[in-house]
Amino acid sequence: MHYWNQSNFEGLKSIGEQYADRSGFAAFSRYCLLAEKGLRKPALAAAREFIIGMEALPVTQQRACAEELTALSYRHAEVHRLLPHPLRMSLKVILQQWTDAEPDNPVPWKWLGYLVKDLEASRRAHDLDPGDEISLGALFGEQLNQVDFQTHHLCESCFLGEESEAEQALDRAESLLAYLEDKDKRAACQKEVDYFRDLLAAWRDYAAVECEETFPQWCEKQGSSFRFWSIFYYR
């Protein structure tokens, strides 16, 4: 019934059921269950009811709600309608006020960074708690995204920007891995860094020779396999 979006709706239903009996979360539960059914207006009304109740709580309880719901969103990233816009904005304010009140507490910084994709907040969280995986993931992803952007036209034999900048970004990404305690996650991240290093090395070798073949064709002849983007131009 929900086609490509099936996992989102299934997730909303499961989470809504989990929170149905939680004190203070009844309206949030209703939001999830109504949104799962595609009932947008009553779902948003339930979300606003929850926001009003949350914002009337003592500050410590507001912060606990903000931490719990943002962490819930992090654990269920596939459920993209879990936090509707009005709720996100309310959580953002609570987290910002928390960072103002406790600037040396990494908890609100890391969740603020995640919630609104604020890299400065993630950097602050990393400074305060270098081993925190939430902020590490954001900062590591920032560096790899930079390299991914610079290389996404290699399918057309075109590198964007300076190769040295990509190398520096990979160096910064790799330096962050020293703080990651989980060996499996560290190995997976290292594999991504190594992939882009191999891609850059292949590009430099290709650019150093006169060749009528495209970069992907050259790589195929060299026995190298990379994830080339597909580019479409519309007129």
C-alpha cells in the first residue's frame, strides 16, 4: 500500500505502539499512528499537542524529552517522518537553550549537531567528548562528503577542485578514526577512506598519461572497480 515508503510507515506504527503507554508521550504516540495512516492534519494536531505539553514541563524534563526523541530519530534514521517540522523546531530550541546553560556539557551539543546538521555543534561536542560516536560520525561524514563531491564527475573524466584538498580531507577523516572505539565501525570507516585513496591514486595515474579512453574505461582495463555516478543532463 505504501510502495517505496513502506519501511517509513511500518516504523511509525511500531514506534507509536511502543510509546502508547509512556507517561507524557500519548500525543506523540498518536502522531506516529496517525501519520502511519497518512492522516496528515490530525497527525500534526497531535504533534502540536505534544509540543505544548513538553514545553510546559520543567526544564530538566524538557531536556530529557529532547535527548530521548533526538536519540530515537538517530536510531531510526529510516523513519524520516518521525519528527515533524514543528517538533524538530521545538527540540532545536530546547537543545540550544541547554547548550547556553551548560556550554561544557557534550550531550546537548551532539544532539543539536545531529538534529539540525550543525557541524559547529558537532565539533564542540567532539572537543568535549572526543570518543562520542554521534559527533564523530558527523565530522567523518563531512570530510568524506567533500571528497565524494569532488570525485562524482569522474564518470565523465572530470575532477572538481584540487586533488590536494581531497587528500587533506581524507587525512582529516582518517585522523578522526583514532577516537572511534568500536573496532568494526573503525574498520568500516577505514575501508571508505582507503576506497577514496585508491580512487584518487587511479585518477592521478590516468591523468598522467595521454589516453583517449574515459576514466571508467581506463579503470576497467586496469582491473580497478569503483562506484561511478550516473550523470543525466536534461534539456
